[in-house]
Amino acid sequence: MLKTTRWLLPLLATAFAPLVFADKAPADPRIATLLGDLAKARSISAAQLSPDGQQLAWVISTGNKPGIEVAKSDGSNARRIGSAPPGTCSSSDIAWAPDSQRLAFLSDCGNASRRKDLFVADTRSNEAPKKLAPLQGLAQDLNWSPDGRTLGFLYVENATRRSSALAAAKPAAGEIGVDGMEVQRIAAVDAAGGAVRLLTPTSRHVYEFAWSPDARRIAYVAAPPPGDNNWWIAKLLTQDAQSGANAAVAVDPAITKGSLHGLQIALPRWSPDGSQIAFIGGLMSDQGATGGDIYSVATSGGEPVNLTAGTHVTPVWLSWTGAQQLLVSQIRGGQSEVAEYAISGNAAKPSRTLFTVPASIGAGEEAMALSVSDDHSRIAFVQSSFDTAPEVHAGPLGSTPPPAVTHFNAALKPSWGRTESVEWENQGLHVQGWLIYPANYDPAKTYPMVVNVHGGPASAVIPRWPGVGYGGAPFAALGYFVFMPNPRGSYGQGEAFVQANRKDFGYGDLHDTLAGIDAIEKKLPVDDKRLGLTGWSYGGFMSMFAPTQTQRFKAVVAGAGIGNWQSYYGQNLIDQWMLPYFGASVYDDPAVYAKSSAINSIKQVKTPTLVVVGDRDAECPAAQSLEFWHALRAQNVPTSLVIYPNEGHRFVDPAHQRDVLQRALNWFQKYLPAAP
């Protein structure tokens, strides 16, 4: 959801000068210990099985520098790829060739400018990795052609930033929307090495792509640039895998007549015979946060068919495993689930649910991706939960989740209490969320509770091990219950539930959340006079809006929020995402935007509120936090605004990651203290 204004940045840099992050937050020794413990977890960003299922590669970080290791499929005999010492340079973005011997990756090792080039390693020899091609830009999503002759990838020539709205927006300069436009295209390099060939034109920003089974064609999701704005109106196209080839539109959601009309598409996948393309379609508030129904369309184009209409789960990732069979990762009630789907006619239904885990899973860049051997007998992914730090899991694909085959984080134990799934009814809807108990929980005591609303809104809270950055679990380590609801608008209960908050931001979803609080208070010793509210992105909006509707919360921390949908529409350059949710532009229907704007009911707010944001946030402009903070201050509401320099929607500076969490914990300790 939500990306940012770039044209206001010079003005904002001046306006925010007195407010920008300078001094560190006062340190509580307990918080310092907690942050130190969180920092001990080593990040595992990818896990990939070789196509023959015999080898397993993963990307593991040392001192924030990712590196690559290769092992047997059971995790044994692991060895590092390359000769650079761990933590001295970065290697990532792994992709196995069809021969199960060559492993492609991106690395800045040996590059004085720290630019990542394209390499290939022969994993069955001791030879040093070969540089396949030097890159004068940023690449991602490495993807071998099925015949092994070509390596394709997404590529931005002369890039100044990663093509992602989560990255810090570059400072505005020149003619906005014209000068300095960076376009992500599909590029290819021969397996033997050589020059980079660009397969798609500068008139299309490409988000995802896939090779046809015969390696002669490509399918991709693309829109006219700028890429940050237009993903919400992207089309599915096909073309020959050659530079300058003409592209044909297979699906345009703007003109489809069925349930996909006006919605978003992601994850194109060719059927084994090349006659069909399956993809995920639905109401999605963020590129990369995929979820919806499974659709299919003929490769020649036509009206797409919704194969999973009316389902009560949210498919996120898919792969063909047969002529009429799919392997699907999906969200069910806040949990990760893997299922096999059988296609019959115009419908795909689960033929077998393999396993469901209260944990997050994923093999790489795509949400909930799985790495599967060519014969579909083995599987691998990275898994973590609130109870268990990340590890690579691998083993047979069956009804039992595969075990952990690495032990990088095995010694880490949660410093917070136990976790449970909470379910309740509200306004005819069945709603689910997660509750983390305070550390050293004593049922004879009463406790404060922090409600943490997720971003999106098309997303879901699924258990995962927290990082040093902002999140809910650390509050539980310091004596709070932490409630993380999945209200209407969330993934996990089918597309109708996802779309239930259209034209209703902050109302039905807030009612769901309040009903969840009621359900918890009926069975657990939560002090209703010590309730806190927080969230980031859409959760930041909810943290700003909820206090205009209820006085129930006694302290708020609003991260990267939106206080005024009307001014937000005019401040940002990603207005395309708003139309499916609000039904019209702010100029055509200002009332629907005003309805959900906290600023229009600001006089109702009495809750002490800490506001935090990055000054180059490309999803939620810092101007929104300034406007909201200014309004609170004018009403004499206790408030503080902290703006972090050179940060986007996702903070990357470790000092800032720690500081924002430190400040939030201090804020809640001040206004709804937990017993030591």
C-alpha cells in the first residue's frame, strides 16, 4: 500500500529540520538487553533446492552481509561459495540452473564500487565462481530458462535505488515524472557469458516474469512507468524471448468483465504444455504482498477464469505440478498452509492439504514461495515463528512439514511469553488474531496490553521471529500482552473478507479489533485502562484514526501513518492504489476520503501519541506525520514527532531500527506502565 511524494521532499527537508532524529532515545537497561538479544538472530533470506533435489543452497547473513552456502539436501556438508571471508562482502539472489550443477547469484565481492555483478558457480567443483556479466545497474529475480541456455532477470540500468516502494525515495530533481525515470526491464545473458540483452522496452516497467516451458517465450506483469505508481494497473503480457519482440496482452484487469475487474495480478506461471498461464488475482494493497484467487487464462489471451471463486483461504504462491494440478501456498486464519489443488473444468479445488503451520514460510523474494525439486518429491523453505528463530527446512513433500536442516539460530529462545491464536465473532464475521503473553505471565496479576495493527491492509499477521526493527513481540518481553488482529481487509479468509473494508477504512476493521479486545478481556487479566495502540503503514493510519473514534486507548505509537487521506492523495505519486479501495479519485468523491481522515475528527483525540516516520518514505509521506503531529499539538494533546533521515518505509540503518523501538517502548512505559 501507500508509496510517497517525491516532489515535496526539498520543502519537507527544510520544514522538518528542527524535528529530524538527532539524539538517541533514553535507554532502559532491560530494553538494551532485549535489543541485543534480537540482534543475535542471523537472517536467512533464501533457500533453494537444486532441481534434482540433491543439493540445497541458502543465503545467510554475517554482520548484515549476506553470503551463500551449499550443502547436501539434508543440510550436511555445508560449504561457502566464494573465497571472501564472511561479513566482508555481499552475495545473494541465488538460482539453480536446470542441470543442478550451476548456481547463479549476484555479488559485490571483489568489486571496489560495491556494485553487484552476475556470477555462476559450479557447485561440484572447487573452481572459483565465474563472473558471467558485469552489471551497470541493479538486478533481481534471477531465473534460468528451462533449457539452461539463458539466465533472465529483472534489471534497472544505471539504477540509483532498488525498484521497490519500501526503499528510500531518491531526492526529487528536474521535471517530475520525466527526468531520471528508472525503468525495470527483463534482461538476459547467455549461460556462457556475454553482454546483457534487454528483452522489454523502456515503455514497460516489469514487476515479475516467467519463462515458457520451451524457453521461447516469456510472460510478465508490467505497466507504463513510473513503476512505483502503476503496479495497480499492470497487465499480463506475453512475447518471444528476444529483444525487440512484439508483446501481446493476455489479461488487462481494467477491461475484464468478471471478478478480476479493476483489481491486481501477480505471479504468472505457464502450464506444463504452455497453453495456459495461471496467476494470483485480487485486491492487493502492496506489490509483493500477494494474495487473492487463482486465475487461469489462455496464453493467447481472453477472459480469465477464476478457478477458486468463493474460497475461504487466501492463495499466495503457486506452481504447476502436473497438467491439471497445482501446488499452492496459502494463508488460512493467520497460519501458513501448503495444499495440492486439482483443476477440473473451470475450478481448482484442494485435493489434499499437506500441512498447516503457525509460522511464516518462504524460499526467496516471492511471498510464501517454496523451492520444489523437479520431480515434486522434495521441498525447502525458510521458516520462523514467534517461538522459533529462522532456519532452513527441507525434506520430502508430504503431509508432515519438513524439519529444520540448519541450526544457525537454534540457541535463541523467546524472551516473551507464549503465543496463541484468538478467534471471535463480530457483525456476522469470524475474525482471527494472535496474542502474545507477557514474559513470566502470572494469572493472578493484571497486565497492560498493546494492540499492534498490521500494514496493508491486504496482508496478515502470521507468526515470525521478530527482528530489531519495529514490531509487537518486544512489548511482550517487557510485561505487556500484545494483540495482533487480522480484521476485515486481511488475508486468510478468502477474497470477500479482503474486500470487506472497501470505502470503509477505519470503521469495520476497528470494530473487529475492538471486539477482539473484548473477547480477550473476558478470559484474561487485561487492564482495560492500560490499553495501547500501535502499527506501521496502514497500521499507522489505524493508530491515528482510532483515537478519533474511541477513548479506549491510553497511549499510541503511530509509525509511518496517514492522518488525512485527502491531502495524502495530492502529496503522493502512487494514487493508483487508492482507486480500487475508495472507488474514485479524491477529486471525484472527496467525501469518501474525508470519512476516513483522522484530521477531520482531530478534536476528539485525547490520547498521548508518539509519531515516527522516515524522511524519504516512499509509501507514507512524512508530510502526513507532520500534519497529524501539528494537529495534536494544536489541541494540547501530549505528542512527539521523530523523523529519521535517509530512511524509507522500511528502516535500514541499525541505529534507527533500535532507536524507533526504544522510543516506542519508553512511550508505552510512560503512559501505561507494566510492572517490572
